[in-house]
Amino acid sequence: MTQTALTPALDARRLRADFPAFELEIHGRPLVYLDSANSSQKPRQVLDAMREFYETSYANVHRAVYTLGERSTAGYEGAREKVRSLVNARAAREVIFTRNGTEALNLVAYAWGLDNLGPGDVVVATELEHHSNFVPWQYVAQRTGAAFAVIPIDDQGELRLEALAEIERRGRVKAVATALVSNTLGTIVPVAELAAWAHERDAVLVVDACQAVPNRPVDVQALGCDFLAFTGHKMLAPSGIGGLVGRQELLQRMSPFELGGSMIRKVTAEKTTWADLPYKYEAGTPPIAEAFGLGCAIDYLNAVGLEAIERHERELTEYAFARLGELPFVRVFGPPADRRGGLVSFDVEGVHPHDVAQLLDGEGIAVRAGHHCAQPVMDRFSVAATTRASFYLYNVSEDVDRLVEGLAIVRARFS
Ligand SMILES: Cc1ncc(COP(=O)(O)O)c(C=O)c1O
């Protein structure tokens, strides 16, 4: 395939001007950033708004009865409402702020799992999970005596749902944990189908949407999930903020996850009672400016349009597939381009992914190399690691061309 410009779903070239990182040169070359699935770059709109927030509106939240405290609380709670609207949660109190996606998933595994699982129960996760939605469930299953079952993936990295029949024979299915989009293979999981299966068995469905909320419309009610985790740093927001969206009835019944300030109603030597949602799950001083920054990032994403971002990523992924297909020494893992999110994991014959990433860095190209916190996926494909290029709203087709040129250089060094 020749190097063609894509018909734009959005104007990535214009958007790039919002991101200071794209003014950088790395080793004398303009930066090509292909690691947004790991963490995204941040636009000036978010950076400037956070600075202004700290300069004009910062104090602790919820406990200050003065103007700065009120401004700060308004910024923090305003962000909660923006998250609610973004994922179509039923109420803002169903949105719990956490420090990242991992904390959101641990919150469910501990606060729901420890009280609701026991011998004879089965917790189900998929083979393509990020460790954050795998290890906590495996651990809580071990702690409670429940069985831990894994839905396997096929050679294209898609779920083998026929395995559910065998999994069900292992006991009472109580929880199903799945990603919406795999961070390693890009697989888009049929979550609504899993939700129906889980709910027919009175199980809860926990969706790790860390790789979906940044780049496509996500609707918790349409998905039918009971809990949904996401993380801010992959969606133009600062690090240190993420969230769990959960069904109110479940959140109300569950025990707290962390204990201390801000999450109590009344404390005496005999007994402590808990604050209402969402504060019952937000112990201590929360990431205030980070939540505010997340709200600003959501404004930015909404202004660009989530549908447009999804389409842009799909076009770039299809282009990357076609161009990587020109390189006989590159093997791509996972489903075809039209059935995956905006990332491509691959192997360069005879070159370790860490060498690939290091040599690409020498060309100014940032990619991720490693097991992507998904060792079961690496085992499934009998590799220790892969190289991953991931796309976002600011990537352009020339970034893919630079990657392909870079890989030819890498290969030449090793042959
Ligand atoms: C699918 C998926 N789940 C969970 C996480 C963990 O998110 P965080 O790094 O915010 O804890 C990541 C991030 O790498 C991810 O890609």
C-alpha cells in the first residue's frame, strides 16, 4: 500500500497543536507518540485549567465553609457529574473517584467479593484481562474459597464463549470480570452478551473499560454492567484519578473499601456508621485537582466527539494493518483491524521487543514493549513480550509511516 492521507473523521493535525508534547524533538526527530493505550498526552486546555484551578480555586473539598473550599468542591463535584453524563450512569452518586483503574477494580473485588463469595461459588475472568482485572479476582477467590475460572481466547484473541458451559458446571457463578477492549490485543469483547449470561445466573458483571472510555461512546446502562472501571490518565486527564461506576443498590449494600476521614457518618468508641454514596468509598483527601482535570478532559473529548475519535482510531488501525502487512518480518497478534480498538501488538522476527522499542526511540518513536500487564495473553501466544503501537485522537497516518520506516531500520540492524 502506498502512503496515503486518510479521509479525516476528525482534524488530528489541528488537534495536535493543543498538545505541547508534539513540539518536542526526540533524538533530533519530531516525536511520534504511539503509546496512548499506556498513557495519553495532555492538551493545553487541561493543563492550563488545572493551573488556574490551583491558583484561584484550591482548598480541601467538602469540609471548608469558605469561598475557596466552595469553589474547590464545585470543581470536584462538577467533574463527577461530567463522568456520570459521559458513561450515562443513573446518578452522580454512582460515580466513585479512585486514584486509577486498578484501585477501582480492587475496590469491587474487595468490597463486594470478600462479603459475597465463598466455597461453591465461581468467579470468572477472561484470559485477555489486564492484571488489574485478573489478579484481584484470583486473590479474592483464594481468600474466600471460591473457584476462579478463565474464559479462554482463540488464535485471533477473541473469547471462546462456548467455554461458559463448562465453567458453569464448576459451581454457582457469582461474578464475571471482563475488559471492554483488550489493552494487549485490541479485542472488543461482546460485553452485552456476557452481561445477559451473568444476569441469568444472578451474577454481577464487572467491566474494565480503561481502554474504551477514552476513545468510544460507553453507556453503562446499555452495556448492562453492574460495575465499570476507567482511568483518567489514558483519556487526556492527569494521572492519579480514575473511577468506578457502580449500581447504587450494590454500592449501598457493600462494605467500605478504605476507612478513615470523609467516609463516615458517625464515629463513637462502640461503633462507626458510613457516609452516603459516593463518599462511603472516598476515604481521605481525594485527588481534587486531578478530578477537576478529568472533568476538563471530558469537555475536550466531548467537543471532539467520541464517535469521531472511535472512527479515527479505526481508520488509523486499518492503515497500520495494511502498512505492517508490507513487512514480512512483522507478525501482528489479535483480531482483524475492523474488530479491534486502536492498537496493534506485534512481534519483529529475531528482535526482542525491548530492543525494538529502544531502537525506535532513537528514531523519535515511542511505543510500548513488554507483557502489557497481561501475562496470560503472552502465555497464550507463547511469547514473553510484544511491541505495541497505540493510536489516539492526535495521531496521523504519517505516524504509522514513521513506525514502518523505523521497523525497517530495526530489522536491518539485526540482520
Ligand atoms: C485494560 C486496562 N485495565 C486496567 C488498567 C490499569 O489502569 P491504571 O494504570 O490506571 O491503574 C490498564 C492500564 O494499563 C488497562 O489498560
